[in-house]
Amino acid sequence: AYLCRWLNRDSRSASQVCEILGLIRPAPLDVLDILVAALSVDEYVVPVSTALWKIDRRVTESLPALARIFDEYDEAVCDVMCELGPAAAPLLPKLIEVMQNEDSWDLQWAATDALGAIASADPSVVEALQTALGHQSPIVRSAAARALARVGTPAIPRLLTLLQAHDDPRAAWAAFSLGEMVSIAISAAPELLEGLQSVKNVLSTACAIALARTTGDPQTVPYLVRIIESGEAASPRCAAANALGGLGPVAITAVPALELLLDDADPDC
């Protein structure tokens, strides 16, 4: 009752109140009607929608409200959609529209994350994410690759097509996405092996890491060691080390190279 008195004071209070209501256990089901009524105020829709989801997994009333305010609160709505996951699928057209508008990279990044959380295999979603693998922003490209990995098996044919086009800059990101799927993408092994031999270092590097993660193939060890020993600043040494760890004892010959990483300038390594 104390919290509900604060709900209509101002938008900042509403946000804090909704956050607390979403944390209370057992869930305060008696506030649901009050929260649903608050959806009529645009400034409250984002926090109220999150609270309704956390309290009762309720989206029936919040999805139309989120669609109503999307144009004004786009990034915040994308964040809520990440929370809702597949339940936010009715709002996919809004996200697809955003992906076609390159005016705001931050918004596209938020929309890409939301697409990953929803993980829809709808062809329009997969196509939008495939296009985003070639985005000018590496953050958007990375988010798109992870989103495609969450789509899973339905995305594999498109990723394999990209992977086989060695001159396409999206090929390396396709390999990265397949690697994020781990064993789900084991069928991609032949294409990853072919990419491993590419003269394009970015592609061969991505394929080595992906192949190790998806199949545990020991022949990736020398490639991963080469990544670790590379002096290039952009070399994905952490990812290579993680891949070697995933290979287990078959990667024993990589131990000297891994020991070098103990003194790496990057503390993550």
C-alpha cells in the first residue's frame, strides 16, 4: 500500500516502485490491477511492463502499450523486450523496421539485442540479422552474430552460405555465430574446416575458434596457438584460450603458449 501511493507521484518514483514490486516475494498479485491502470500513462509503460512481467508473466496489456510508445521510447522498449524474450514476439515488426533505419547505431544495437532475446526463426528476422552482420559498427555486428546463434538451427543454412563466400566480410561473423551455437552447429564442420585454410586471417581465426567450440577438433590446436602468439592488438587471444580450455587434454601442446598469456597486457587474458 505504501509503494502504491508513490506510483503516481512522478515517472522516476514509478520506476523505483515498479522495480521494488517486481522483487517482492511472494509476488504481490493484488497490485496487478493498479499496474495495468498505470499503463495509460506513457512515462510509466516501460517500468510497469517490466513489473507486470516479473510479478505475473503478464504481457496481454503491456504489449499494446509498448507498441504505442515505441517511437518515443524506442531504446527503453527494446530493453524491456530483452526481459520479455519470446513473449515480445508480437512487437517484431517494430524491431525489423528499426534494423532498416541506420540513423541510430545505438538503437540498432538495442534492437539487435532484443531480436536475440526473442530468438524468432521468422525469415524476416533471420534476414535482418544476416544483413546486420555487415553493419559498420562492430558492436552491432557482434550482437547480430550472437542473436543468430540464439535463433539456432534455423539460422544455420544462411550462416553456411555466408561462410562459403570467403570474400564477404560477413563470413568471419558467420563463423563466430556458429561457434556460439557450440554443438548445435556441429553440421557446419566441413565449411569451418574449409574456412580454416583461408588466406584471410580474420576468417581462418574465426573458423579455428568456432571449429574448436563446435566439434572439439584437435587439429585446431596449432591455429589457436598461433592466435595466442600473435602480437596483433586485435588478436582474439581470450577467445582462443577459452577454446583451448574447451578442448581439454588434447590441447596439451598449447600449454607453453598459454603460459605466455599469464603476463599478457590484457588482464582478461
